[in-house]
Amino acid sequence: MRIAVYPGSFDPITNGHLDIIQRSSRLFDKLIVAVVKNPNKKPLFSIKERMMMIEKSIKDLSNVEIDYFEGLLVDFVSVKGAQVIVKGLRALSDFEYEFQMALLNRKLNTDIETIFMMTNYKYSFLSSSMVKEIASLKGSIADLVPEVIIQDIINKFSTK
Ligand code: PNS
């Protein structure tokens, strides 16, 4: 069975992430969307909230699972019996960092391949940080994130 892992912070999931999930899920038997639990980063949404928002957004995709991990990504990938890491590339500015991570991950585990998908041009400008900034300033995040999670993001800022 071909299993791939799509890792990220997903703080929160955007339409750019969703596009990569939809497209890459067609290439594998199973796709695991893996939310990172990084003790050094301070996310806006908890792991539970981030996983819940992904869950709501991918209801129609039967071969996609959601999970979270701590520690090395390659260790999670191998525990899950997966062979591939999927990453999205938006622009040249993503390249250097992603190239470095792909090479280091290969050094850590030579059995795991990283594959890159070019983002849909519609979302090349989009990031979770921008979504948070716009929402915090009460701007419209319609078309930037899945419709089913818009209210969750608005609620987060209204309780802050
Ligand atoms: O959405 P992000 O924040 O760009 O995702 C980054 C992520 C989670 C893919 C990256 O930070 C990661 O793989 N973290 C796990 C720790 C690890 O394996 N580090 C070594 C990578 S070379």
C-alpha cells in the first residue's frame, strides 16, 4: 500500500493546503495529514483545534487520515509504514528551506522520498500567517480558507 504523509503546522489549514491534500490524495492509497506538535512554536490553535478544522475540511476524501506527531518527521513516517513525504511549494522563496529539509530528511532515512507539488497559482500568495493577520484585523478570509472553518477562526479572534 502506497502511503504518504503531508506534514505541517496547519495553524490554521488554508485553501492552499486543501488543494495539495485533494491533489496528492489521488496519487496514493492513503494520505496522512500530520499536524506538528512543536514545543518551540506557539501556535494560535491547539493541536485538537487544528485537527478538528482539517477534519471538517476533508469530509469528502475517504483515503485521507489526520494525525499529529512530535519529534522527527521521518520517524513518524516510518512508524506509519509510509514511504513518501508530500510538500507544497508556493514560490521560489519556499525552495531553499524545503530543499534543505528534504536533503536532511533523506540523510536521516534513505528509504523515505520527499515529493513536491506546485501550489495552485490561485493560492501562491496564501499562508496561515496571512490568514491570521487578516482575521485579527477583521478582514474577510472568504476564499482563503475552507468555508466550514471561517467561523472557527473568527470566533478565536473574538475571544482573544
Ligand atoms: O507548516 P510548516 O510549519 O512549514 O511545517 C514544517 C514541518 C512540520 C514540516 C517541519 O517543521 C518538520 O518536519 N518538523 C518536524 C521535526 C523534524 O523532523 N525536523 C527535521 C527536519 S530536517
